[in-house]
Amino acid sequence: MHLRPIVAASLRDALTFWLPVACAGCGALDVELCDGCRGALVPVPVRRPLAPGLSVTSAIAFEGAAARVIRALKEEGRTPLARALAPALRALLSGIPADALVTTVPSTRAAMRRRGFRPVELILRRAGHRDRRLVRLRRTPRDQRGLDRDARRRNVGGAFFARAVDGRPVVLVDDVVTTGATLREVARVLTEAGATRVIAVTLAHTPRRGGFGGEPEVIDT
């Protein structure tokens, strides 16, 4: 049994008991997430092309209160926030093919040791879906933060491998898409493993220029 995740969870629980609760989005006291910041998590789905035959659909923009809530979950270990984030992801997964396998972009071992949990997998579970863990890391890529589009592509090239999919569509889930380099690479290995189609979905997208193959399309809900 790995003790580090257990110790990390215990420390988070202790801090929650002794320190005042503050809204993850705006800092308002005595509430985990205020109504105003919860409103920032209402999905406004956007679809962007990533590569021929591959696009990504994202539920919310990674900015403002929404970005702060996601960071609070990932970097501060505020795991109850996964329940507030789950409805946005659930909305995107409501129409997936009945025979599709759902999987996530895997966390690195270092990230898992640091956090004690997998944020994307936790949100996915709160959204009512199970991660089939079809993808594994062949090697650990560098942290993508601070890298440009080409450097990100080189960084993740050859970093993943996938289990056999046996002619099924796969829904690939991640937390935030920036340039799409990781999603493209994971989609590639899933296709090589036998996926008939890869449907990329992320909780959030960075509303910035570059990295994508075309203009975003806002999807009616």
C-alpha cells in the first residue's frame, strides 16, 4: 500500500477542519463554491478541429472563476469541487455512442504522487462514467507549461501506448486543452490500437490563439 496518498488526504482533511472554508472561485468565506462562481461552470460547449478527422469539444473556458476552481481541485487538493465540475463534463458525454469506451489522458507518476489522486478520473467518476484506463505512459514527458506548440508536439511524441481496443469507438477525456498536442498523440495511439473513432472531450479550453486547425464552433445545447 502506498502511504503518501493516504497521508496527503489526511493532511487535506485536517486543514479543511482547522482553516476557514473559502470559495474556490472568488475567495468568499464560509462556502466551498458560491452561487456566482458556480454559474461560471455552466457549460457553453465549443468544438475546435485538432487534426483531419479529429476535433475536441470543451465544456467551459479556462479563465476567471472556472480556471481558479479547476486549479483549486488540481493543485490544492480540494476534491469536493469535482462534484461541481462534473455536470459540465456530463453534459458533453450525454450523447456518446452506446458502445464507446471512455478513457482519460493518464497522469504522470510524479503528479499522482504529489496529488494523491487523478483529477480527470475523479471528475469523470462524479459525472457517472468509469475510466477504462486504455492509455499508459511509455515515458514521462516534460511539463507542458511554458512550451510552444511545436515543443509540446515533440515533448509528447512517442510518450504513450494503448491497450487493444478491438474495433470500438473511444471517448478520450482530459481536463484542459491548450494546443491539443497531447490529445492528438493519444488519439493516434488509440487509432493504432484499433479504435474505429476517437472522440476528444475536455472539461475546459484555453480561449487563446494558435494551436488549433481552425476557428471554434459554439455548439447549441
